[in-house]
Amino acid sequence: MQLPNPYQLSNNYTRKLCSALVPAAGTSGRMGYPKLFLPFLKNKTFLEEIVSQYLRFGCEKVVVVVNQKDMINVQSISVLFGKPDIKFVVNPNPENGRFASIQLGLKEIGAENDVFMQNIDNPFVDLDLLTTLLESLNPRCWSVPVFNKRRGHPLCMSREVADVVRKCIDRDVDIRKIIANFDCSEIEAANNSILLNINTPEDYVRVFKKNFK
């Protein structure tokens, strides 16, 4: 099937249409500060860095799932809020777990695009890696970067795989159990940034060599 408005990468490869999902509705209890608003390099927050990189990559839409409290603060970030290619979705019950946020985000994205999923606790986005992850997909496949045989961020789901996750009626399931039923393409990453999970103040200091406050 010919996809509409393909984004040409080279003479022999046409990028598929894609979107990005950022589940970020957790309370950041161990950090003691909303991870969305942690400072990144160049005066950007984690949220701003992730969203801007996926838009730069060419995603049609970036969907960020947040809790109600953080949504109030998101609305004050004029650089992001209100743009047509960025959508913020509120998870009214974040205590129900991460899978609920994933499904809310996928429902907003719809069924037409392949989907990247990037956790808010890892703000490092490698555009070359995204290209390879997306290029490696087939219709019933997902892809993930690896470093030293360990899988990291982000994962990339074909639209068919994303649709199965979206329609799952078991609200207590882990997404990993669902996608394990499909083929996986492992892509070797250039460095260990794909493995980072910045969940505590100590993690932040270890990665950025400074405090965030």
C-alpha cells in the first residue's frame, strides 16, 4: 500500500509515517520533582527536549500523557502547549499504572502510524538511531536499541503491533508481555544513553554532574 506524503530519506528508503508517545503521568515520587520539568542541556526541560527531537525527526504527532497536576504546569509552557502536532492527554487515574497511560496515548495517536515510545525519565534522543529503528520494522514487528546486550529506550512499534496494544482489554498487563508475541528487531546503539533511567536526584547528579535545583 502506498502511504500518503512519504518523507524521503534517500533514494532507496522512504520513511514510514510515525508518531511518538511519551507516557509521563507518574507522580515522580522518588525524584521529588516532576520529571517532565527537570532541566536538560541548553535551558530545555526533559519534556521540551524529547518533544522537540521527535518533531525534528519528522513525527506527525507527539502525544504526551500527564497527570492532572502536571497538566496545569504544562499549560504555562507556551513553546509546547497549543501546537497542532503536540497533544497532551490527561490520565485521570495515574495510580492505575503505566499501561493505562500507554493506551490513552495510543488512542490519541490512532491506527495509521508506527509509534515510538520514549519514557520521560530518559531525555536522550538519537535521530540516527530513530531512523534505524523505524527502517527495521515490518508489519508485525517492533524494534528496540541494545547496548552490551541490554535493551533500552525507545521502543518502536509497527502500527499493527501498536493497534494490538491499544485494543488490549486486560488493564493489568505489562506492555512487554503483549509485544513479546511479535518479532523483535534489536538495533545496536552507539552508546549507553539508551539505558539511562533518571528516577532519583542521585541519578540526575550522576548523569548531569550537577543538582537540578
